[in-house]
Amino acid sequence: DAKTTQPTSMDCAEGRAANLPCNHSTISGNEYVYWYRQIHSQGPQYIIHGLKNNETNEMASLIITEDRKSSTLILPHATLRDTAVYYCIVRASGADGLTFGKGTHLIIQP
Amino acid sequence: DTAVSQTPKYLVTQMGNDKSFKCEQNLGHDTMYWYKQDSKKFLKIMFSYNNKELIINETVPNRFSPKSPDKAHLNLHINSLELGDSAVYFCASSQAPTRGRSSQPQHFGDGTRLSIL
């Protein structure tokens, strides 16, 4: 799996949009970009994934650059419950496990 | 209606003991996984398993063995527990990729917290 680079931590004010960047400059053509988060004492939670096109679901939006070397996860209206470690992972389809990095610790400030 | 459930949630035991963790998923998935999260919070894949194939992370000691009585369960058995086995163990499941649905997210349980005395 390609490596990803994320900031160690970020702050965001409650009610504002949280934009979490991820660099994956060595991504291969068949690799997807996945985002998971882990809230303290819980298991990782799937958020969203994409290949080339931007994606949106009820939790977040994923913006992937045209060259696919970076992406941004957007939480449109952050709440205190969004405080968590957010992991950006790139992998090809398959039944192999995920390779988690250190992630970004997002802290939502009241 | 928990999707991926793990038992026990906490386990405190002594070095040298043998223990098993249970994992059950009610999502109808055909692939299951075990991950280990150590004290530094790094999450690492240990095993991935479906009814056809077991993929083992080569760094996992052979004291660890997954056991699957059926498609909805993947238990983890550990022999001769060591201090370094203290960690949180997460189970996950996903649907195997198929043509037209080539990328499937994994759904995680809330973990078994193992402490070795």
C-alpha cells in the first residue's frame, strides 16, 4: 500500500467546516483513498472512500486532486463529537487488511 | 443490533496463560480481520480471513491463531501470553470485492482490551 502523510494534529471551531489534508504522492492507479476515524476507546469507523471523483455522503465529503496525489476530507459542520483521530489510507481493492498510519488528531473546540 | 461485536471487552490475565477472544458479525460479510493496537496507538493488521484464504501478517507470532467456526465468527486464540501481548485487539469485517463493487469498507468492533500481569 502507498504511504500517506497527514498533519499530526488540527484544531477546528465547533460549527465550522473541518478540512483534513492527506498527501499520497505515490498512489497507484488502482488504489482507492479511504478515510476512517477513531474516537477514543472505540473501534475505527469508516467515513468515506473514493478512486478519482469527489464523493459525498451523510458524514463527509472527499475531494481528490486531479493528479490523485492528495485529498481532503471535509466535515461540513464539525461538532464536539467529531473529535477523533482521522486516518487516510490508500489501498487497492482486495481482502487484505488496512495499513494505518499515525493519522491526524482533530480537536473540535467549543 | 451491533454489527461487529467482540467479547470480552476487557481481559486481565497472567503471563503464560492461554486465552481466546470472540468476534461475531451480523452484516453477512464473508471476510473478517483481526488487528492489534499497541500502547503507542499504532493499528496493525494481524490476519484477514474468508472461507477460502487466510492471510497472515508475517510479523505475528505463531502463538496467535484465528479460528472460524462459520462465516459470521472469527475468534482469536493466543497461547502462552507474554507481557508484550498487552494491547487492544480489534475485529473487523467486510464484503469481499466483486466485479462492479471492487472496494468494500471494513466495519470494526469496539475491541478487546488485554492486560497481561
